[in-house]
Amino acid sequence: MNTAGHSEATERRGLELTPFRGLRYDPDRVGSLAAVTSPPYDVVVRPDGLHQLQAADPHNIVRLILPQAETPEARNAQAAATLTRWRTEGTLSADPEPGLYLYEQSDGEGLLQRGIIGALRVTDPEDRIVLPHEDVMPHLVADRAALMRATSANLEPLLLTYRGDEHTTTAEIIERTTQTSPLFSTTTEDGYHHRLWSLTSPTDLTTITTDLARHQALIADGHHRWATYRRLRAEHPSPSPWDDGLVLLVDTARYPLRVRAIHRYLPHLPVPDALAALKPHFRIRSLRAPLDQALAALSEAAAHSNAYLLAGDGTYHLVDQPNQALLARTVPTDRPSTWRTLDATVLHSTLLDHLWQIPEDSPTHIAYIHDTAATVTKAEQDGGTAVLMHPVREELVRDLARQGVTMPRKSTSFGPKPASGLVLRALDL
């Protein structure tokens, strides 16, 4: 919904990226830069993940993005107070001049990702500039919005991708900059190497923003944060700092992302009950094999039909070859065939809604977990069912997004995701 002051959005034709004064950790005031970083807020899922990050350093960014208190109001107030204290103490300090930030991730095994972090103008869906590919859950948007209001900050960038041209000056700027000394370089416990540079040259900034203005972007990770940006923008008369949101833009023509699945954990559905409901409608094979072999079997099965791997009782169960008459009755027919045949579509429409009758909007009935082993472990510990998914291709995601068709929520996990805590955006700067 547009508010007064936002009518000019329909005249824009591409991405509008703006330099900002980044808020960054002072390396002299923290144990190490690696110790204060965290995965994005929705990836801190392993059983000990939150506590391990909190213990890594008293200034770990998780204390801002996932504050711990009895009520949501208390959590958000705690995050705001913590951010104010860290800024007052100098733990976090603002860079002296506005800039864009070049961010690089690598794993030493061939993966290399480079992108530009900046404040992106928030646009409306009808502008077709930033393309979502998944639906969002309203309660998560409300949660992130309350945190951003309380802190008046963008605490972590969301991940956007675009397809650059064969020859662009932006690519030349990126390559040239990586030959200079970074603001910092660190390696996190997952083995990823992180480097960050500040881009402040007026010529370079003009070149990059002009180049990006010719492109649209796909939301790779951060649909809820983008929806939060849009909600907060609508709440504040323009112009204001809420017109923009913190993003990382990656040219996947040069730096392809990895696409992984996001798995489901159903805490109140034991594996025997899950299988009993599926047995009349799917082929089910039990696999007494390690996780990697079970996932290989899932990959092979997914090439021929919808397929899932259920776990939680000490065995992997490969579920595939659904009854086509059942799919015809339960999967909506108002969207393209590529959407109707997605594993996530069939999972939500046929298995969750029809056969298992599990409300997908309830966080007490379903959890979305990125880490495969963690999903299985949680199911085995708590007696629920892990539903392991096979990833989709980026080309299919982008094609559906360009048609304006959103995939079922939490259908994909693009990566590597930017580490949280490397650069923040305070709206009062």
C-alpha cells in the first residue's frame, strides 16, 4: 500500500542503492571479529546455537538480532538498550563518511562470493524491481518490525541477486578493490573467510549506482525482512531513513550462489503416524543408511517425481511417487504447472494441509530448519518428524518470480548467506 510521498516509486525503473555510514565493531574492543558475528537470525537453529554464540563474546551480534527476555516487548527493549550501550562505549562506531561496502566470502574450496552492501530504496511489488519468490508469515514480519522500530536500525542485510551484463564497470571496480587492503579480514568457525572494503570514491559510487539502476533483483534470502522494510516504510512519511533497507546485492552471473533446501520439523507428529497417513498414497521405502546416502537416494528419486525423506525414528524413509488423483484434488490449479509440481507445493497442499492436517502458520506445529543434520537430530530427540527436502534450481526460482508467482514459504535457501555483525545501518546516522 502506498502512502503520501511514495507516488514517485512507479517512475523508477531499477535498483536505487545509496551509500550510508556503516556501524561496525571496533576490533580493539571485542575478542575477535569472528567471535561477534552470527548467521542470520533465522538460521540460528541448532540446539546449542544461540547459547554458543552468546558465550563466544559478550558483544556477539546475536544479542541484538535474537535478544532473550520473557516477552517480545522486553526482548526488543533489551536489544535497543544494548545497541545504545555498545555505541556509547565505542564497541560499535560509525564510519566517518558514507559509502557502499564490498563484501567477499570464500571457503578455500572453490566458493567465492562478492557483492555490494548498501541502503536500497524500498519499492512496492507492482514496481517489479525487487522480486520475491516466497510467501511470508505475518507473525514473523511483525516480530522483525517491532525489533527494527525499537532499535531504529537495520541489524543485518538481506541477500538479493541480480544478473549483471557481460562487461560492466562495477565488476571492474570490484576486482580492483579486492587487490587493496580490506577494512578487516576474518575467518568464522564454519571455515568461511570474510573480507570487507569501504567504497567511498564519488566516481566509483556513481558508476555502481548507475549500473544497478538498470537491473531488477531477486530476493534470495530475507523475504520477511523485505516485507518488514515495506511495512516500516509505509508507517513513516517520505522522505525518511525508512525509505531504504540494508541489503547485499550479488551478481550471480559472476558469483553463482548455492541453492539448498529448507527442511521441516513437525514436533507433534511421530514418524509412525506420518507414515501411516501417507502409505495409501505414496511409495515408501525405509533406508538403513547414513545421512549422505539417504540424501543421494532422495536426489535420485526427486528427478522423477515429488520426493521427501522422513526421519526421527532412527531410520530414513524415502517417500515418492504420489497418487496423481490425490494431487489433482489437493493442489491448487490457478498457477503454472512448474509451481504445481514443486516439492514444497505438494508438501504444503497435500501432505500438511490434507493428509496430516497440520497448520503451517503455527510455529508450535512446524519449524523451518536449514541444517539437515540438526533437523534429524531434533526429531530424534523430541519424537517428532523431520521432513527433508531436495533443493530447486535458481533458474526455476527466478522464472517463477518474473511471472509474479511466489513459491510456498521457506522453499529455498540461497547461500552462502552474509554473516550478521559485519556492518549495521543505524537510521539516525
